[in-house]
Amino acid sequence: ATPTAAATTAATTTTAATATATAAASHHTPPLPPPPPLRTVFFGGGTPSLVPPRLLGRILGALDQRFGLDPAAEVSMEIDPGTFDKGQLVEYMALGVNRVSLGLQSFDAGVLKSAGRAHTLEEAHAAIAAVRESGIARWSMDLISGLPGLTLDAWRHSLEETVKAAPSHVSVYDLQVEDGTAFGRWYPPGEEDAAPRGGPPGSPNLPPEEDSAQMYRMASQVLGGAGYEHYEVSSYAQPGARCEHNQVYWANKGWYAFGMAATSHVGQKRVARPRKMRDYEAWVDAMMPLTPLTPPPTPPLPLTPPLTPPLTPPLT
């Protein structure tokens, strides 16, 4: 969640005498103005669409109570095929969600299976239909290049199907194989093109590096030819449909982040929460007595659609 202006901090080094003088005069210091309301909220990581609408409403209510929500705030939510239907999406929209990001990843059934995705191609098409029927104006689709078994022809097919679906925004990510993950065990560094070690029977190889580079160029060509602006490394948008929240990161502005492993950036400082569940639960338990919260009010009224973001958005 991001405020319209980054919070600032000031550090001073004083002697005991000056510290005492400062404390004595503190009652003359006018209080700081309250921070501006949040301009963007983004529910991401994991599968937010598994969260029941009533719980999402409580979270939005708590954010509104603590920080305030701008009436024109962009409220985005990641959703995965097979985890929601049109009715559930309409409930999210009634709570204020006005932008969704569909984690489709590929239009190839075999690639979805080898990548370990939980949804099928049929569920992917059903999810697109549900999003379009819900009437939500701003929605994004996520694709991933470099997946096991992905060919250049299959990648072009996914891009062309994406253009047919006509989302207002497309995110194109290249698979990154990292240590400590299943892919990291199956495809050790330096051996990405080799047959996988372990993994599901019949697991295919990763595409050669030169193919992955070609997939990046192909995405820019196909989506650009369909009228999408390539405005960030991995982001494409129809005119006026850039993701306001994503641009906060690129501009190195401030944001609040909540949840396990979440990292906030406030006052030019980053604050990370514990990355393991047990540590995170202990951290939350320790914080609860220090930050008592009254029950949030009823969910906020639906937010109005965000204004078309300018080329250089205001500080968020």
C-alpha cells in the first residue's frame, strides 16, 4: 500500500544538555500533519483469490481506518485460474477492488503441467470469461517465458491468445531458476539446458538461453504491434492503463508492505518482516500487545475507478 507522499525521517545527534532543552521546548512544536491517504493497494504474493471476500473487506477496512484510502485509489488483486468465479470477483469489486491481475502464465496445456501450475487450460479460459463478464475495466494478464518445454511457436501462440483476450495490461516475466526451489534442484546452475535431475517423470528441458532472449523480443514485437506500450522491462499497457502501483517501485518511492517476508520502503529505509512462518508468527504475537487495534468498521464503500495515470504519476 502506498501513500501519496513518502514519509521522511530526521536523525539528530545532541548532547545531554541540548537534548534536555529540546525536550523542554517540545510542547511548542506543532504536530506533524497526518499522512495523505493511500493512492494504491496491491494484494499479491501467494494466491489472494483464495481469501474470502469478507476477510478481504476487513483488511481494506483496517487500511482505511489506519491510513485512509483515496477515493480514486487503484486497488489491485492477483487472482489465479481455478480459484474464483464471476460471483466472487463481483464481491471483490463491491469492496473496492478495481483492478485484477490474472496469473495465467501460458496457453499451452503441456507447459502448464510441466511448470507445476495448479490450473488447467480449460480453467484458464473460464477465468478469462469470468473476468470479462464481471465488467471490471482494468485487468492484467501474467505470462512467463522460459518455462520447461516452452517452444518459440508455443510462446507466440500464448502471445496471440493474450491479444485476443484483450486485457488492458500484460506482464511478461522470464523464469528465474533460484537456489532452494524445486526448479533449482531440477535444473542446477550451468546445466539449465540439460535433462532435469529428478522432478516429475518426463519433465522437459528448459529452453536454450538464446530462445529465452528471442521470447523477450517476440513479446515486445507482438504486444507492441497490438497497441500495447512497453513501459517497463516486463510490463505492457494499453493507453492509460499503466499499473500505478508498479511504477512506485520503479520510481523508488515509498510504500508500506504487510505479511510474511514483506518489505516496506518508508523514509528511504527498507524494513523487512520475517521470511519463515514460525518466525513471522512469533513476530506478530510480540507486536500485538504493542499495537492494539479496534475492530475495523464495515467494509468501505466501493471506490471510484482510478483516474488515467499520467506519464509521470504523482508521488505515491
